[in-house]
Amino acid sequence: MLTVLGAGYLALYSNKYAPNGQSANVAEGQKNYDFTGKGANGAVSLKSFEGKNKIIYFGYTSCPDVCPATLGILSGVLNELKRDDIVVIFVTLDPERDEPKNVDEYAKYFYPDSYGVVVNDLPGVAKNYGVKYQKVLLEKSAMEYSVAHSSSLYVLDKNGKFVTEISNLTPQNIKKTLEKLEK
């Protein structure tokens, strides 16, 4: 029941609102997809992954449904494609609870060539990518809060240039999109 309510809230929220009531859409012409932050092994930025095609996903390790489902589907597609030129960058939307090492372990659980990142300027980076998220307080819950968030994959090429946003997260659609990336 809670999952259904959460999914309904997210569907409503992701179509209307962004952090601080601001619109955050990639189509608005934001061009800076770089970020700085911390990974399991120290400082990291988009340039740390130069030479690889990049799939960036924003989520959090305590997410009960959207994140594991999305990362599971993505992992299945990447394992089928057998491409060693693609990395997954998992950016946490919950820097209060998620430490770089935990985020990295979580991402690697789904796909070995993944990297977890806690970015330095989450609101700015999320806005540049068009990610919508909001902390939701949970009364009478040990979790205390959840993070409602949009769920898209952001694909960047080997030079860090934005290629596309994948919001239709079916295995077929993800595969079709990733097959077009230059090897």
C-alpha cells in the first residue's frame, strides 16, 4: 500500500515540481553536466570518467523500490550488451545518510563497473540534469524520511557531452538507446 501511495505521489510530483519550486528540465538549455564530489576512493568529477560512455542515475541507497528496480533493469541490459566502454555513475540524492563508500558498494552490487558519488552541490547538479527530488518526512517510521525523485537515466558520451535522457525505462528502450553509443 505504501509503495502504491509513494508511486502515485512521485508521479504527481515529478510532473509538477522540482526542488525549491524551481523548474529543473534538461530541455531548458542547461549545458553544464560536470560535477565534483566524493567517491569511495576520494575526489571525483565527470572528467574522472573521460574516455568512457557514461550513464548517470540519481537515487539513494535507502530507496525501497524505484532505485533497485531501475538499476536492476539497467544491469540486465548492460550485461547483455557486454560493453566495456560504459560506466554507471550513481549520484545519491540523500547525502545526509549516504556515505561515498556505501553509495559505491550499492551501485556495484547492481553492476560492477559502477561508481557511487556524493556530489558537492546536489541542488545545482540536479537542476542541470533536470532531476526532480524532495525529502518527504515519514511520521512514525524508523527511516524518518524518504526522498521522492524522478527516475531517468542520463547518457553522456566519452567526452562528457550530453547524448540523451532515457525516461522510458524498459529494457528494450534502454538497449536500443545504448546500442547507438559510439564504441
